[in-house]
Amino acid sequence: MRQTPQDIGKLIRDIRKRLGVTQRALALTSGTGLRFVIDLEKGKETCEIGKALTILHTLGIRVTLTPPPAPAKEG
């Protein structure tokens, strides 16, 4: 299943609100800026991946990357 920047932004916003954390507090605790948090939650496609991962980690959201299976060897 492919996730869009908008899907990720919505997840971040929903979790942040569920935890009762303001955008400003999230920015401060994650070492990012308020504008970055706002843009990320809106699904801005050009947000920096490193900062986005920091926000996800700060909120306790796990990211799992699954590589494709290795091609079968001919033999």
C-alpha cells in the first residue's frame, strides 16, 4: 500500500491531537520549527525526510521499510 504525503500528514496531526500536544510543543520537543510541523501536517511534498522521521519518532510512530524480495537466481 502506497502512502501519500497527505496520508502521513493526517496521521501525524491525528496522533499529535490524540496526545494533546500542540504544534508548537511538537516543534520544540522534536527540534524542528513550527512552520515545518504545519507544512508536514498539510502533506507538503518537499518536507525534509530527516525532520519528518524525527517528528514521527517524537510521536512514537514506527516506520517500517520492507525491501522487495530478491530476484530468483537462475542456475
